[in-house]
Amino acid sequence: MDSKTLNELDQSRQQGIKLIQENDLYVAGKNPPTINEEPHKKPDNRIPIPFAKIAVETLSGYAGRAGDIKEHWENITTEAEEAKGQGAPDLYIELRKEIAENNDTDLETSELYETSITQGVAYELFWVTGADESDSTIAIPEYSIIPNAEIALIWSTDIKPKLQAAVRFTVHDKIKYADVYYPLFSEHWIKPESAGEWSQRTVETEDGFIPMQTNYPYKSVPIAIYPSNRTETSVFEAEKGIIIGNDKMLNKSINEVDRFNAAITLFPGAVTKEFIDKLRDVTSIDNLGDFEKWPEYLLKDLTGIQEFYQMVADRLEKLFHKSIKIPDFSDENFVDVQSGLAMAYKLLGLEFRASTIDMYFHKGLKMRNKLLNDVIDESGKIKTDDYRLIIQANRNLPVDKATAVDIVQKLIGIVSRETLLRILPREIVEDVEKELLRLEADAPDVDLDDLSIED
């Protein structure tokens, strides 16, 4: 890395910050075009309708709630079944669970999901904090979501580009810092506000000052990238025009009424005391009819204009939900749904959208898995190639427990008991692995695949 390249990356990163901030404002319910528009005349009501916020919260609640995206691991070796039959704990799976718990992975994954659909992509940075007290050869892997505005990526020019390095830019006390991450090590650069060039940070040793460098066991750039679609754009990017159009219709309607109510008439000729007294007694526009003669333009008829604006606003709102494939759960069409199948058809568009996001988002989870395996491989105690990552995407919907149990009962003897337990909702079986161990302890000599619920 050199100072010129860092300057170019920093400038390119800053050009994208505006869009990142814009998307954050949309999700905060502060639609930028509505809030930032230059005032024309008064009244100037500005009420942004938080469609983007509703969409992101609905999609996150449906498919990205903490615990909805689960990771578990399967030993794919022939020795695994023998060990499982002996009731021996799997050291790799236990270690992965410990790492996940230490990093609050369920919440972390949920936050990554929300950021990914807001910005089109989310980033997770990995590092190690040293060695485990129980085994000095095992470093402790840690990871955390990093703001999109801080990250710049360097890709190869191959047909299938490969990530060569990642740079994280931060500012503290008007001093810029750049941490450059490569496979196996990172560099650290600094740029004071008054300086035009970057310089590499140094550390003092017995031989003098040398460039600061951090080593780690990650064989790839320690960044997991979580896209939500192929173009890495916000989930509501295509609907921004509809959002702003709806804001304009609503505010134009309100401003029209306020402008009419605030109208003041300048009458030609002298204004008598009697007229002033009578005007003072008038308490509402309806009472203006008490005057025998009144300028006709003040009798502007607003009949029907509110209904017209409301009709257009309703159409824009329906168009928004139709376009983004995220339904309005407050709509009366969802109130009278009688069956799970009917609800499934109502949610078909949402499920299409969530499933597409899953395809891209899970790429980040696979990269997380690969990076963590790099750390575990460093110990030489466990063969991570013996294990396969399984990602389970759950949906947050009302649980029909009776139907789930009925399905499990009908599948007994057809699929494995582990698969049966995974069909059951979390309200019944929260942790499948622990439940399997409990079943083994309760009935060690019984083949549970041969049991029925009646037994």
C-alpha cells in the first residue's frame, strides 16, 4: 500500500457516503428530498411518510429477527456416527457454539441483515484477541459489524474478481487512520489533518522504529461481505420515486387547506368601524355568509379536493407495496385470512423477496464460517474439513403448533429424528442439538425413529 492509493480509495469512499447517509435517513423516516427541499411559499408543511422504514422493519421482522437465521454444523465423516452413538461431545461443534455465544452472533446477524437490506450490503470485520487460557495454541476469534461508510475494498481484475485487500478509514481528533487488511496481516496508516500524505504507523523495537503490522491466522482478507442483491442496492431503491411522490401529494393537500384557511383579503376603499366590529365577531369561515356581499374568490370551493388527494395517495401506497413485494399487514385483507395456505399465498411476494435476499446474504455467512475455520485450523487439534455448515432460514410468522406436530407425526420413520426436531417451531424445541442429547439420555436403548407420538 502507498499514500497515493490510500488517497484515491478515501476519495472514492467519500463519494459513496452521501448515498449511505440518504438510505439511513429514509429508514429513520426522514425522507431527504422532502426534508431538504427549498421552501417556496407558506404554509410549508413537510410530513415524510416512512415507507422505507416500514419496509425494512417488516422484512427484518419477517426473515432477519435475532435467531431466525441459524447456523449449525454436521460432521460428514464416517467416524461421526460412531462417536455420536457413544454420546461423546463434538469438540468442533462445542467450540463453534462458544465462539457464536462470545460474539452474540444471533444479534450480530440480525443487525447485518437490517443493514444489508438498507444499504444493499453489510460488512463484518474479523480479528483475534490472543490465546485461549485452556490452550495457548488457539487464538480467540472475534467479529463485529462495521459501518459501510468506513470500508473501501480492493478487488482483482479477474473475470471473477477476488478480494485482495480491505481498508477501514476512521477519524479521531481530526486525525485520519487507515487500517489495511490483507490475508494473514494488516498495516496501519495515519494522516494528520494538516498533512497531505499518509504515513505508515511505526512501533519502537530494540532495532529502532519499524512499520506497525498485525498478524493473524486468517488466510483470506478478514472481511465478510453480506449483499442483499446482485447490484448491492437498497431494498427500496426502485421505490424512492413513489415515496417522494406520496410525500408531495400529502403535503400539497395539507398546505392547500392551510393556505385557504389563512387567506386575508384586502378590500378596496375605506374600511368602516362597523365592518371591523363585524369581522371581529366572525369565528369561522362558515360565518362569513353573514355578510351581504363577499368577494367571490374567498368562496373557493374545496369540495372533493381532499378525496382526490386521498385517492392518489392510496394508489401510490398500494403501488409501493406492490412494487417492493412487502405487504401492508395493517390492510384489512390480512385480517380475515382463515387458513395457513391462504396466508402463504398472501405472503408469496414477500417470500420471493426474502428468499432472494437469503441467496446473497448467506454468502457472508459462508465467508464467516471460512474465516473462523482458519483460526480453528491454526490449533491443529480439529479438522474443520470434516464439517459442513448448514444455514437454516426461519420466518417469523404465527406458529400453528398443532399442524407442525401433526406433520412431524406423519414423517416418523421416513426422515431422521434430527430433521423432525428441526421442523418443530422454536417455541417447542429451542435447541435441536441439546434436545437430541436429552432424548439419548432419556432413552439410550430405544430407536426413537421407530417411536410414534402415541407411544
